[in-house]
Amino acid sequence: MKLIIFIFLIAVSSLNAKALAVASDYLEGNILALMEGSSRIYSIRLQNPDSYEARFKVDYDRQFMKAMGFEEEYVLPPQSTARIEFNVTAPKYDEKDNLFAVSYTVHQLSGGSGGTFFLTKISKNFKLKVEKKPDENPGKLEVKHDYKFFANYNYAVYAIAILAFLLYILGRGLLKKTKHRKDLSKTIHQR
């Protein structure tokens, strides 16, 4: 019976519990794709939904991520957020190993002053996919001939105008030749 009362008290006290929240940039399929040697900013937001000040510490994968404006400890006022930006840099491309796990962890260092509180820890990760950089030497590039014809309204108008002009000139030339032939045949028959 004491166990049931204890579990009930924990359930009732946790209904009003608020805790650290971590939001991050959206990644399609939780994969950040970068060309070898390039980098991109990836950011996370720490959120303190509580009514008291909270302290947080962030640990992250230093092999691929470099924090910008990083602090050893973040102090967040009640109901506020803090943004942390990381410069994620892709290593050299390796065909056999081009997918890496990158992770970070947010630790809550302080909680409320009264009552029961929980110090939470949130760990998140994403995949870093390294793509091969295209060769810079044009001699080695494979050339694909993908001939596509594209015509818009202006091209169609110009083409019709040129075609009409050519038909006009050609028609005048044929008329002159046939008229000259008719005149020639009349003179021959008259003789």
C-alpha cells in the first residue's frame, strides 16, 4: 500500500514538472550532407520553460563541430531561450567511410530552489554525410552531352518572323522566274 501511495505522489508531483528543452535545425532524414572540406552552420536552442533561473552545460563532438561564441556554462533566465551555433566542417571524402555520427549533450546543472526537482540530460545526434567534391581538372571531367532544346515565346516569334521573311523572299524570286519564263515562252512562240 505504501508503494502505491508513493507512486501516486510521484505521478501527481510530475504532472506539473517542466524541464529543459532542446530544439535544433531541421535536417531531412537527420542527415547533414556536405561536400568534402565545406562547412555549414548548425544551431541548437536551449529553452528554460521553468519559472526559475537554470544553468546548463553543453558537450559536443569537437572532431566535426566548432562552437561559435561558446560558453562553458549557460545561465538562462526563467522562460527564455539561448541559441548556440556550431560550424560543422566535413572531412576529406573517403569512399569507404563517408557517414559520421555527430552528437551533443545538454546537461542541466541547477534546478528549482524548493521541492523535488530533476537535473535532466538530453543527448542528440545526427549523421554527417560527406560527398565527393567534383574534380577541378577539366581534362578529367566526364563530359555529358545532354542536348536540350528550350524555346520560349520570344524565340517562337523570332523564328516565325524569319520563316515568313524567307518565304516572302523565296516567293518573290520564284514569281520573277516564272514570270520571266512566261515572257520568254511568249516571245519564242511569237517568232
